[in-house]
Amino acid sequence: MPPDPKKVKAVQLNLEGLLRLLGGSSDDRQRFWEIHRGITTPVEVRLINSQLDGVAAQAKALQASAKALQDTAKQIARRG
């Protein structure tokens, strides 16, 4: 049973947004996804399926925190 495509896409989009926010080239992002797509054994697929929701939530929260930190830094820079 392959990973749920909707969950994989959601995680991919969240992590891609996070990587863009934190930096890194498109080659870095491509390499990251090539490594993660290489996981194909049935046990690993089941593990990935069971963890995707947690990873997606963590990536989304981290992205929101990084964005808030970036916005705060901009506000501080304007004051100084």
C-alpha cells in the first residue's frame, strides 16, 4: 500500500515552504525529496503513512514560527 498522496503532497508543500523560508537552493530541495522518495519497503511505507500527519503538523507549526520570527525581526529593524 503506497503512502497517501494527499498527505505526502501536504507534507511536501509545508516542508518546501519551510526550506524556502530558511534558504537553500532548488537543488537542495530536490535532493531532500529524492532521499525521502527512496523509502519503498512495505514496513517503511506503513511507518511513513502513520507519521505523515505528525510531520505535517510539525512542519506547519515550524513554518509559522519561523515566519513570525522573521516578521518580528523586521519590526525590530524598523525601530532601530
